[in-house]
Amino acid sequence: MFKKNKRMELVRPGERRRREESDGDDNRITRRVLLARGTIGLAFVGLGGKLWQMQIAEGNEFRRIARENVIEFQRLKAPRGRILDRAGEPLAENRRSWSVQIIQSRLPDDKDQREHILGVVSQKLALGKSLVIDRTLVPVGSEAAVVNAISKRLEVDSATLIARLTGSDIAMLMLRENLSEQDAAGYAASMIDIPGVRVVNTIDYQLANHPLEDMPLIVKKDVDQAVALDLASNALYLPGVIVDDALLVRHYPAGPTFSHILGYVGPITEEEYDHELTPSGGHLYETDDRVGRGGIEQALETSLRGEKGARWVQIDANGVVRDELLDQRKDPRAGLSARLTLIRDFQIAAEAALRDGIANANADALENGRDPVGAGVAIAMNPQNGEILAMASLPTFDNQKFVDGISDADYQAYLDDPFEPLLDRSISGQFPPGSTFKPMMAAAGLHDGAQRPDGLRPDTKFRCLGRIRVPWTWDETQGNDYPCWELETGHGDVDVFTGISHSCDVYFYNVGAPDSVADNGVRVHFYIPNDPNQHFFMGMGVEKMHAYMTKVFGYGRASGIELAGEADGIVPNPKWLFQTLDQNWSIGDTINMSIGQGHLLCTPLQLLNSTASIAAGGKLFRPRLIRDLIREDGVVDRTFQPEMINDMTIDKGPNDPWIAAEHLATVREGMRRTVTEGTGMGKVDVPGIEIGAKSGTAEYGEAIEGKYKQGHAWFTAFGPFENPEICVAVMISGGGAGSVYSGPIANSILRTYFENQSIRDAARA
């Protein structure tokens, strides 16, 4: 009926069960083990089958799934800070653009598939074909022969091309781009015998020169939206091709007028990539980053570039982002925006006035058999704080071309232009200042003369009859003539006011050349026409001139403006002349330097700044273009304050020259008379505003009967006379007489400033 319960036996500690019971239990355990082993074996068989199915039968599918679930770290680029004018008008900004990119490592391994994808992209983007030199196909040692063969069939710069071919590490060099099918076929046939020269799809040229296969290559920016969306809709069939609508492209809405000031952004070099590191030792930039090149873009690179962000994303086989780990995201921080001291409309007006003046000077030059004229500078500054209000250098260049990708032809055109549009003459051009240097000479001469009982005084007069003759100290019958620009009649008896206003050269010969005795004991002297008597100089001498110009007025060294590439200029002295040209200094060198000629060179900005210091009563400021830096939320992050380099009216001790305020006032009066009665009369006329000015013609080339065929046309001016708000310097390279050609430009700039209340208010704000 009921099953009888099995009886359990208690086993005491240390005792063993009876043998027969133990054997029965072992049999049951053995069966369980066998059953377990069988189960495990069957499981492994099933697992192996599954693995076979996954890896062999369905391997491709699972590999696709794996690729579609890759988690990738991506750095997020920071928006570059904008560059604004004084009133907040944009001069450089970022424009959102559609771009097409390729990641080479994600292209198919199969050659046919790869070429099909690249062909589709090339056709959709209308990239065309390019004529290139494939360096891998040029036999070592044959580079010169290859370039020589190319130069016989193409117009190329052979020296530049061979330097790129032998000194560059890029795979292909571009010869011609954007070729039509017909032109491409023609080049391919005509160049077939030159090793390494071949026609390729432009996209192949880009890929060959792209450094990293895992880094996106931007094939084209500013892609038409319809084309971009067409490519994006076919992403499944175009692995490795990425369409992005978030690319920020630098845009310069004000055009080439600001190119020298702003510079541009360009691709980072390999050297910069390796050199610029984070505090932890990582790379600060990525290989596809763009950095500032020249101008404000370069000067403020660390402030404008911002701080990159980062994110972790899930991407599929085509590089399309499917998901993001939002809790791991770090947003990028936009760069600071820079507000400049410039006034946009004033800059445009200044450049227009300069362009018209150059055109007038060129027309007269060609009519009179002189060399063509095509370059010049116009700068306006607030003399009370050193702020640059406008700074134009012509010719200029289109900085947008360098951002978008300048063609070899356009770049070569810039290099071949005899007027050098890539040169910013305002800070990098070095020229003799001519007579615009005379106010500084007068101030220094008056102060030096006041220290000596027989020195120069404001009422000291020198007779000018058109020239002086300085005999050789070893032969009285021989000597050198030093003419005044008013060669025929001279200026008569000239004091400092007439010397400045009428720009008398003979007056300033006496301000510079010292009373001295030659090594043979002969006292240096000179003669004036129709006067047999010896006359003796009473000026400062070269060493004092050098000290005043370098230590007081800032010549011979960069002014310190924020832009790179500023030249130092040259203030010569005997030591410089001997070390540079292996020549000994002569009295003639001192005479020429006294009127802003000879070996003396300065930049237009240096001349402007020294003139502004006289206008401002002796205060020399560091010129500046940057007013403040602004955060993305509009809050000012940093304001740049005026920086006074020197107050020349303060006696700083025996080793530092200075100039008393009364002598600067004398010089300013001479500059006021330049406008009312001198060489600037009729050239500057601003209703209701009293102006001080100085004209100058820095002559060069061969002199014929005391007259030079070529001359740089200079003009400086400031106003209002009593409390100056603006100081202007204009220079036309090779332009001729300064008062004739540069004076009207300065007048136009001054009238624009004083007659346009919005510009004047902005400058004073």
C-alpha cells in the first residue's frame, strides 16, 4: 500500500558506513557524472555549431553588426572668435558650410569599389582633373631635368618648382588644376614622356597628400546643399564618405581692404602640429586644424582658437553617428572675439583715397617717363593713446582665397606682381623718410643747441642760396655739392620756422653736421654760392642724432604693434656703416641723414608714431590695433590700455636724451606754418580745423644736375592743432613730390574724419 520509509542510520564521528551502502552510492554518483559530461559535451557541440554559424555561415553579417557598434572618441572643434571693428562691425567671422569629407581607412579595400566611390564623389562635386608631378615616379637625381622639361612646355617658376620637388615631403605637386576633360587629355598626351608628370583626379591628388588615413580629409567646402544631401542620401553605398553641415569656414565680409591687418587662417604645418602641445604633452591641434597666418589672426591665435570639446559616439560602418554617450560629453568653448581700434568705414575711405592718389601719381609718372607707380600706405592714429584708426597698404590681396584654397595660378600672380601685394608696407616696408624727418631733427637740434652757448636757437638763421659746397679736407679745390630742393633761388635767410615750413635742406645740413676737425687738422667747412668765405657747421653730429632718433623717437626698432613681421628700420652711425658696408663715415653721410636720406630707413608706422609724439606734446605711445577681448556671452574679458613708451619731455639723466616741451612747441608751430604758408599750403584744407603738417620727397636713383628722377612721396599731418585727435602719415612709393601726390590723400582722410560725425564720435568713444 504505502511505500515504507527508508531507515537512516546515524554514523558517529570517526566511524565509517558499512561497505555495501558506500558502493551503492558510488554507482549513483558515477551515473550522474556521466550524465553531466554528456550534457556538457552536447552543449559544446551546440556552441561550436553556433560559432560556426556566426563566423562562417553568417560571418559577414555579424562583422557588419560589429562595425555598426563601434564606440569612437571624437574631438569637437571650438568656434573661432570673431574679429570686430571699433563699433562691433564684423571683419572676420565664421560661416556654417556644407562639406564633404573622406576617411581613407573606411574606404573599401577592393580597388574597383574604391575607385567607383571616389569617382562618384568627384563627379558630384565637379572636382575635375589636375596635372601633377608624382614624386614617387621621379627618379632620384633627375629632378632638375624633369623641371627643365616641364618649363619648356608650361609657364612655371623653375626655381620654386625644383625647391618644392627636392625639399618637400608631399607625394604630389600641383602644376595645373580644374582641367576640363579636353585639357586633361591634351596635357596627358603632351607630357607623357616626362617622368612623374601625369593627369589625375583632383580627389586622388588630395588623398595622396593627406597625412593620416584615419583623419577626415575635407574634399570640398561650401558644397551646394542639394549636392550634399544627394551624397548623404546614398551614404550606404559610399562608405568612407562623410557629409557634414557643421563645418565652420572663416569668412572676411569686409573684403581685401583689411587683409594685411587681419591676415587669414591656413592649414597647420607638420612642424606646428608636433611643436604645439598641451600641458599634459598631447597635441594641441589636429592635423586638419587651421591656424592664424599673419595679421591679427596670427597675433591672437591663442585667444581666438578657443578650447576643443570631446564626445564618445556610436558610429556605423559608413561613419554615420548613431548614438552618443551624453554623460561623457564635454562641450567646446568658443574663442574670444577681438574688438579692434579700427573704424571699418574710415578704413574703407582711407584705402579709397590712397588708391585714387596712387592712380594720379602713376598717370603723371608714365606721362613724364618715370617708372610706374602702384604702391603706397596711409595710416591714421590717435596721438593721445596710440590707437590705430585706419591702416591701408596697397596693393593688397584677397585673404579669402587663402582660406578657401588659393590656386597655384593666383598665388604665383601675387608673387610675380612687381608691387608685392603680400607685403604690408605700413609695418614691413622700409623707406628713407625724406623731409618728413625734419621735425624730429629740428626738435633734437634745438634741445641740443640749448645745451651749448654757440648752439642752435629758434632765431638762428642760415643762408640758403640753393646749395652748399663742402671741399675735401685734403684738397680744397675738390669737393661735393649738397643742393637744396629749391635749387634755383634758394630760401634766403632761414630760421627754424621757415626751415620746417619751406623744408629748406641747407638749414638742416647745419642742424645735423657738427663743427669738426679732420684727422689732418683741417677744420671742416663749406661754401655758399657767390661767397668766398668759409662757413662752419654747428649741428649735433651723427652720434647725437643716432641717440635722439633711437632713444627718444623710437627709430631703429620695431614699434611694438601687435602684428608680426614689423621691420626695425635703420638709423645708421659709423659703427653700423663699417660693420655693414665696410665703409668709413664721412661728413657727407651726416649731411644726407640730416634731411632724412642716405642710409636712414624707417617704416611708415615709425614715421607716423614719431610725428604723433610731437603732436601729443612729447608722449610716444606703442601703436596698437587691439582694444579688447570679448567672451561669447558679450562680457569683456580683457581691455588693452594705452602704453606710453616714452615721455621725451622728462629729464631722465645724462645717458638718456630728452627734449624740452618748449622745443616741441616750436616744431609744432613750424608744422602749422607748413599749411598756412609753406609746402603744404593749398594741399590741406579742413574747414574749421587748424592742421599741422610736413611734406617730404625721399629721392633715390641717379641724380642729374642735382635733381633725382624718382622719389617717395610723403605727407604727415595732425589736427586739431591745439588738441590733436588724429595724426596721419601717407607714402606713395616712387610717387614723386610728397605735397603734390600724398598731400591730397592726407587731406581726404582728415576731411573724412572731421566731416563724418559718426566716425569722429567712434574714434573718441
